[in-house]
Amino acid sequence: MTRRIFSDPDLHGDIPARVRPRLGEWGPSLVPSTRRKRRQRVLVVMGFVLAVVAVVATWWLFYWMMTGKGALF
């Protein structure tokens, strides 16, 4: 058996339908789809990268101004 990076999105496995909470006609209700989970993973990574870029850019701006290289006149 190969090891997967992400967990199996099927959390119920072989559990009977009578013990599953709020099982609708097409599956569990109020549970995010696999596509939505993938999209959220990508958005979290992109948000983290953007936050790191913002922190580095702010640090660079303050460093540039404090060393005197940012003086306009």
C-alpha cells in the first residue's frame, strides 16, 4: 500500500447509512466537497505566500528608508 500525502476524503468507509449523520439523497449534507477542499488548500498556500511576500516587502522598505537610501531629496 502506498502512502498518500492527503487523507482519504471518504470519511465513512463501510459504515451503514443509518449511523451517518444527516445523510441526504446524494450524500451527507453540509460537508464540503473534495473539489472545495482542494480549492481551500490552494488558497491557504497562496495566502501564506502572499503574507510572507508582504512581510518581506515591508521589511525591505523600512530597511531601505532607515539606511538613508530611501531619501528623496
